[in-house]
Amino acid sequence: MQRIPEPELMDDEAQARAYAEADFEEPHSYFIELFQQSFPQLNMYGSVLDLGCGPADISLRFANAYPKCEVHGIDGAAAMLAFGNKAIGRAKLQERIRLVQGYLPGVSLPLQQYDTVISNSQLHHLADPMTLWQTVHEYAAPAAPVFIMDLMRPESTQQAQSLVDEYAAEEPEVLQHDFYHSLLAAYTPQEVQQQLRVLALPLTVKVVSDRHLVVSGRMPAQH
């Protein structure tokens, strides 16, 4: 099945509210769990860049899992970040999580390099996937852990609908709609491997569920 792109930004107020209020406990906990499995000996401290942070649920979970870290979450959607800042305030983590509105590429980030780079479900939104990998290449410090999780494109529209029925049947219609179109916009593991080869990024692509893939590894000691 050919990729069918979807809009890069989710800046509608109702859409942002649906994401902020949705139950992402299972996939987002899985994100943290897989990161910990990928870097089991890691003594995490320093700066973390979260690309495409949305309403900051992953940023919050990461900050809670690694209390010595400071997280900078980047997203282009002001509505998403508004809900994220409210959640950060409720968690009283304003001193350790900072959200920045900006678009890839060309976003002005608070730091020139980050000790760790993470991203969840950003890649499939990008019309040019190299935008994400170029940002990783530019902002990840030497030897920095990189952990990117995203949807992967199913083989057919029927399979995509089956995944929606299985995992989002109880969610609001807007989330079901977005999940379906996100699956159609996602990249295959083979496509992601080709993207990584363009920049010679030493990262590994792994299928981790019936709908998710993970790209992980460390940046070169010098790059």
C-alpha cells in the first residue's frame, strides 16, 4: 500500500483536547519501558529533546522516570502545547520541563545540543521524513542515546481499519479518524532504514508491536 500523507499539524482545539484527555497509558508506558530496555545501563541526566511532544504526556513520563533530566518538548501546535503546559503545572514540573512552539526544520531550540533525543509519533506527520533525521543529526550530542517510536504502515486499508477497531474502538471519533489516517501516513521499516542510510545514522530499526516500530541507538562519538 502506498503512503497517504496527512496534515503535519494538529492545531484544532477540539482535536488537541481529545488527545490531551485520551488514555494513552498502554502505548506511552510502553515507550518508557522500551527506552529503558534499549539503554539498561544508562545513568540518565542532563538535557532531553522530545520532538513532536504534543500535549507533553511522554515528556512528563520521561521526567518522572528520570528525575535528573531536564526535558525540552518541541511541537508546532499551540493548542497541543497549551494542554501540555497545564499538565506540567498540575504535576509541578515546570522547572524541569519546558515546551517550545516551533516547526521542523528551522525551529529555534534552547540548546545547541542535547544529551538524549526522543520522539513519539512525529515521523509519520512529516511530509519529508528527513526533516526528523536531520534534526536528530544536528541536535543530538556525540554518543547521545536516540529513541524514536512511531506507527508503521499496514499492508492495506482493511488492516488499518482492523487496528483502529482493535485499539481505538472506545475512543472519540476524532481519535479513531486520526489513528486510521496516521497508519496510512506511516512509513514501513524498510523505508525508515533507507532514510537512516542517507545520513549514515548508526541507528537500528525494530518492529515492537503490530503497529509500532522503534529506531534506537547512540550517535557516533564524533559527528
